[in-house]
Amino acid sequence: MPMMLTGLAMSSWETIFRRGLLMARGACPPAEYQRMIAEKVAATQQAMLAAARGGSHAAILAPFLKRTRANARRLRRK
């Protein structure tokens, strides 16, 4: 669990940093803003389902970790 939280913190920080740079340069496309909302809604829904099913803390955090890691990788290429 501690490693999962560390990974979540690091990938979240990187995603926020890289999106912030895009916004500061005026290069953040409208699709990126829409993605920010949609991904949080989807991750929250999956986390709530995991919690409702009695999932572990790791199962509840997994949707957020998956998305932040994917975003960090994707944004590195921009």
C-alpha cells in the first residue's frame, strides 16, 4: 500500500506539472480539459464500485493510479 500511494503521488505530481506547462504555454487543447473531468469521473465510479463490493484499499485506489500513470506517460510525449 505505501508503494501504491507513493506511485500515485509521483504520477499525479508529474501529470499536474505537465498539464500546467501546457496551460502556461497556451498549448492545452480543449480535449485535454475534457479528459481531466472524464477520467476523474470514471476513476471515481470504479473506485466506488470496488468499495461497494468490499474491495481492499488497493482495489479502491487502483483506478486512480492506473489513470495517473497513463497520463504521465502520455504527457511526456507532448
